[in-house]
Amino acid sequence: MGAKKETSNAVEIVHRRYIKDDPERKAALEAERANAHVALMIHDLRVNAGLSQKELAELIGTTQSVISRLEDTDYEGHSLSMLTRIAKALNQKLTVVMTAKDQRPRR
């Protein structure tokens, strides 16, 4: 019997301890990652355009508090229509891509 591989990587330890092979926990983790990715993308594009939250809000016809919420990594309500408005205001092209989680297609 082989010895268990030791690791000091905190992410690996937490993942092994709390996520394991639980499909619900894996799905929740993926959703959180997607929310964080979208929020950070909006923030980075806005900052790179040299705009404040208020200025971006004015360009797309909303309020600064909405932009703040959209840039919050815990926010779960990103919509395609809002992302489209932001992309247009920042002279960006919005692309949505779906990729397989594994090689086996569902039936």
C-alpha cells in the first residue's frame, strides 16, 4: 500500500477536505468561479477604460450601485443583457462559450 502524498498547498487541502467528489459541491464551486470571473472582468475592463463606476453606469443607463454589485465576486445575478450593454459601452465584443466538462457526451 502506497503512502498518502503530503501537500502543503492550502487549496488542495481545502478541496480534498470539503469538495471531494461531491457533485453538488463541485457545481457550487464552479458557479462561484464563474461569478468571480465575470465580476473581475467587468472591473478590469472598466478600470482599463479609465472609467469610474459612476461613469460606466451613466454610459449604460444605470446607477453606480448596480455597477458595484456587478463587480462584487459574490454577486450571482449577471445577465446577458447587462453584459451586452457593458460590452457595447466599453467597445468590447461579448462572446459566450460552452465547453464540455468531460469527453463523454450526455444522453
